[in-house]
Amino acid sequence: MSVGMAAPRAPYACDPDRSRGRLVAEPPSRTRSPFRRDCDRVIHSTAFRRLKYKTQVFVFHEGDHYRTRLTHSLEVAQIARALARQLGLDEDLTETLALAHDLGHPPFGHAGERALDACLKDFGGFDHNAQALRVVGLLEHRYPEFDGLNLTWESLEGIVKHNGPLTDRSGAPIGRYREHGIPVGIADYIKSYDLELWSFASLEAQVAAIADDIAYDAHDIDDGLRAGLFHLDDLKVMPLTAEIIAETSAHYPDLEDVRRGAELVRELISHLIGAVFAEAKKNIAAVSPQSAQDVRQQSRALIAFPAEVAEEEAAIKRFLYGHMYRHKRVVRVMAEAEQILFDLFAKYLISPADLPPEWLAGAEADDEGDRARRIGNFIAGMTDRFALTEHQRLFDSTPDLR
């Protein structure tokens, strides 16, 4: 089969006709599958639109051509759908998870997440996957019969578990949750709707997760080059990118750097997609799952990079960490961004009346933890520019973040 051709629906794909349903039962659509409805609900959500002005690496006003959380999510969806099509998975569910995976991110990227986690450390901390579940399960107010988006079980499990199980079979937290436990938003939600935290998620969710890695590896190289944080020749320290650069130079010896960089990004994405497809086919053939539930019962993710490509991809992450995420310019701006969120959280905590009226409904019954979580939810939903505007409204001086 050609890599570009769609495979027939595989037996291990999630079947929308066999969905486990929604927390609040709804009549089926006459024109759309349950997973297509989920995807449409994500696209039409307020939280999704806000991603346009949420930082990926660069704050929105630093330039019109840098990625935002919105454009990043679209690139993830494009890569994820390509893989899902090749593997015979449900493209609508895959797209839903790709588009929803960053709905819980606060303003100012990982700096914002660090700040909110510190602010909420005495009240369960902050986890962007848990916040995404809060958004789709509670915080969106668009429908008359329920809060949230009332997504299918399969979409919810993918949002929560796309990076793998959170607990073992006994319910004990594992991996990065071992030390601090299951995030509050997830722990509370599964009391009413069990997402089976001990199992792996569907292949559709696993594809969305690895598409996220591919997308930000590639586009952060592109944005870093555009910002002048490093140069194309600096990428020659890694064999994979050095090989792509050399091949481009051989084919187009007089090509200017902007196009050479674009060609590197394009070839890198193709290389990583091809590697994941080959490894996934091998892993699936080895265990021969006959249903989506068989996938969930596996002891490891079936969607992965081959070992040698995983090393290449890890080298790219290390390069970007040193040359981009820890670049003195980025670190300075993100430190100032963290302080903006610290300031806002402290201000709302001592003066809840500064919150919008709609965020004060029912607040009279809040204890300290409820009030802190209410403020955390409000700040997490902010765009970069709204956070800056709020800071300017409430404080005498606000950093420019450039």
C-alpha cells in the first residue's frame, strides 16, 4: 500500500458505532458519527478559539509568523490524520484528540503552567491534561442540558491517557504521577465516569500523542531559525538534520537559507512520519490486536518511534532545549510572564471581586481550596493578551514581554 493511501478500517480501530457513549445520553446525529460530533464540538468551543492567542514558545505580539497553540494544534491534527489514514484508524477521533490536546494549557506556554502549578501547590497543583478534562467536562457553557462538551468516552480517555496509563491495575499512580498522585481534576471526574486510568488509550490517542512530538520538533526548529536563536548550520551537530541539510544543498546548491530551513522541516516531518508508520505496523503485527480493547490491554504503546529514530528525536529535543527553550531571551520573557500570573493569582485571592461577575456565581460557598481552584480555572483560560490586559488593569506596571 502506498504511504499516502487510506487503509480500510482496521479491527483494532475505535468504531464510532460501538462507542461507550457519553456521560449524559444524547440521541444520535442523523448526519455525523459520534466522533465527528466530538471533533466539531472541540472546534466550536471557546477554549479552542482562545488557542489563537496562547503562547507556544513566543508570545503572540513578538511576531505574526510564529506558532501559537492554535496553529500548533492544527499541525498536530494534520500529522495525526496522515498516520491514522495509513493505519486504518478512525480519523475523526484522531483529529478530535489532536485538536483538544492543548485545551488545558494556560497563557505563556510552559512558563504559565509552572506558575499555576506553584500557585496551586497546596490545592492539588496544576496539570494541563487535567485542565483539558475540566474544560471539556465542565467549564465550557454552550449546551442547555449539560456543562462541558459531553464528549464520548473514547475522546475523554484519549485526552487523559494519550501519554499512557496513569495508574497500575490496583489504582496506584505510576510514572510522573507516582510522587504527587493523580491530578485533582482527573481524580474527581473518574468518580462519576471511569476512564480506566490503568490501561493504555486507543491507537487514535497514541497517534495524536506522537504527532504532537513530531509537530513541535519540526516547527520549533522553524520558529527558532526565524527568530535567529540559532542558525541552520548549527543543526549539523545532529546526524539526521545534518544529512537532510546536505541532501538539500546537493539538490539545490544556490538555495537561500529561508528555503533551506523550510525544506529541512518538511523532510524531517516526512522522515518521522514514515518511521512511526513502519514501527507501528511492526508492533501491531507482533501482537495482532482484534479490537480497540485489545490495544488497551497491551503492556506498552504500539505507536512509537523505532529505537534509532527515538534517539534522533531525543537529540532534536536536547538541541532545542539548549538553543531555544533555555535561550537567555526566551528565559527572560518567560520569567516575566510567570510573574504576571503570580501577580494575578495573588490579587484575585485577596480580592475575588476583581473576577468577572460570571466567575463569582456560587463563590459565596467556596472554601479556600475552592476559591483557589476557581481562580486557577479563570487564569488557565486566559489568552496571553488578556492576561497582559488584566495585569495592566490591576497593577501600575506590566512587563512588555519582548
